[in-house]
Amino acid sequence: MSRLFQPLTQRGLTLPNRIAVSPMCQYSAHDGLANDWHLVHLGAYASGGAGLVISEATAVRADGRISPQDLGIWSDAHIAPLARITRFIRSQGAVAGIQLAHAGRKASCFRPWAGRSGEVPLAEGGWTTVAPSALRFADNYPLPSALSEAEIAALVQDFANAARRALAAGFEMAEVHAAHGYLLHQFLSPLSNRRDDQYGGSFENRIRFLLEAVQAVRAVWPDSLPLWVRISATDWAEGGWTLEDSVALAERLRGLGVDLIDVSSGGMLATATIPLGPGYQVGFAERLRHGAGIATGAVGLITAAAQAEDILAQGKADMVLLGRELLRNPYWALNAAAELGEPAQWPPQYLRAAPVGSVARATLDYAAAPSAEGA
């Protein structure tokens, strides 16, 4: 069996393959509530063969949304719409994951197609943002308010409460978002954290908020279910967060019961120069996997089945996460199985389109004599 289609067991949960849908913001919610768009968007990846489908960044507080249209999980009203989605994902043989997030100083911004960028004015539905320090992300972004220690403690509890709701909604994997210049990453990086209290200055102080949030989530998340953390391995900027910092952090997170580090990079500075190319972040996942002794997920311009297989076969990561490639082709996983000579569980509704020889044994009887009607 190819490595890409080997199951992965973490704690009491087994993923059917090593393909995960990376969290991708849709900017399509109202009051943080999931709707038909989210059902169809995420459901397509489940029916398309991905083993793990992770929701977009889902805000643990209303003021933690990137845009007013982001998903949220700050109230019990968010549970039922999300449960509708997790039920469908599970019905397709996939696992539903959720990314718990707070955007910090990158919150209260227009969604990408609004025709305007940067800060949403208070009069148009924006809000006052928060951060470790009162530093803007960019000139047209909001000026955040520096969080007090009491407010940080309340946010730790918000992450725990969000995890409880995620469990009630049927999610079986939770990921804490500490990457891409959002709030938890803002505390990690010296470029955005200029505090002089127990949450700023030294490495130990800058990682404190993330460790507290992870401990709070792990305390309410069942021991039988995995917990991931997404980090930016480097800020791609002098004086910022480094790969060596990431290895040291990953070791600490492993000790707190984190099962996998989802390894991305960047997002801290709008002006950072990032050398893009196929698999450009895979080396970071490999470094953390071997340097910190923890499972990792690789992301970043992974587009081809052979490329994904090679990443896993060479021990560079334990999972691959795809984003834009899945937007282009939600059935990437099923096609990858055909390319690698692996059987795939095509939805019976789509069997007439399945490549010859690619259908799993359980569906062969249907495939042998499909109705010609509508073909």
C-alpha cells in the first residue's frame, strides 16, 4: 500500500488515509453561524476521499474573527449548524476536524472580495481588536488594544469552552491555530510581542499563552481524540520567530499531549519575502518531526499525488494537508488513489465516472452494472 493511503491512528481515532483538508476561510457566515455553503464546501472534500476535513479558522470569540463573515464557536447557537456538517462528513467515511482560532490584531477586516481592504470601520460592523501589544499589522489594519493578564486568562477559558462546543458538534479532531500572524502567533513572535510581563520578553514568557491555551483545551478534549497545533515555523524576517524556536516549542507541546504539529510559515509581516515553490514548507515539517520527536503535517504547494507520496515515504511528515489544490479539485484524493494504483471508496452516486480499476471492492457490484440512464 502507498504511504499516502495508509491509515493513521492517533489515540483512539483512525484516519482512513494521510490526506487532510487544510483550513480555508470562506468568509460566508452570518453571526459566525455555518450555513449551506459550509456544508457543501466541506462535504465535497469528504465525498472526494480526503481522510480528514478541517473547518476554516473558527473564532473562539466574536472579536476573534478575521472578518465579520468568519465562522464562530463562541456560543451554543453555533453547535447545531456545525453538527449538520460533521454528520455528513462522517457519513462519507471521513473525520471532521475543527481549527480553533482568534485573529488578534488581524481581526475586523474586510473579506477579500469586498472591494476594500484592511480595517472595517466600527460604523460598518467592525470592532476594537486585541493583541499582545498595541502594534498594527499594517497601516490600513486596526490599532489593537494590548491585552491585560486578566483578559488573557479569559481567552484561555474561551479556547476551552470552544473545544467543549466542538465536541458537542461532533468534531473528532481539534487544532489550535497559532500560525499566520494571528493572536497566539502574535504572542510567540518578538516582532509583535513587546510586553514586559510574564507573557513577553523571553522565549518561555512568549510561549506561555499558547501553552496555557493548549492545556485548557487538552483538559476538556477527550483523551481518546487527537489534538493538533498549527504553527508558523518561521516569520521569514530578521528578529522574528525562528525554526529553532519552533523545534523547542514542539517539544513542549508534545509534553502537553499535542499529537501533531501542522507546520506552516509566515503571516507575521505583510512585507516578508517568502520563497514560494512546490513543497516549500515541507522541510520545516521534517525538521520538527525529527528534531522534536512529534508527528507533523506538511503544507504548502503540495499538488501532485507522487509529490505527496514522496513526502510521506521519505519520512518528512506523517500527513499532507492540501488547500488551493482542493479548491480546484475537491476529488483530488480519489484521483490520487487511481494514480498510485490504490482502490478508493467512490460515492456510489459517482461510480460511473470512476477510473477503471480504481474502485474499492465494496462498491464493485454497483460499478459492474450501472444504470445507463443519465450517463
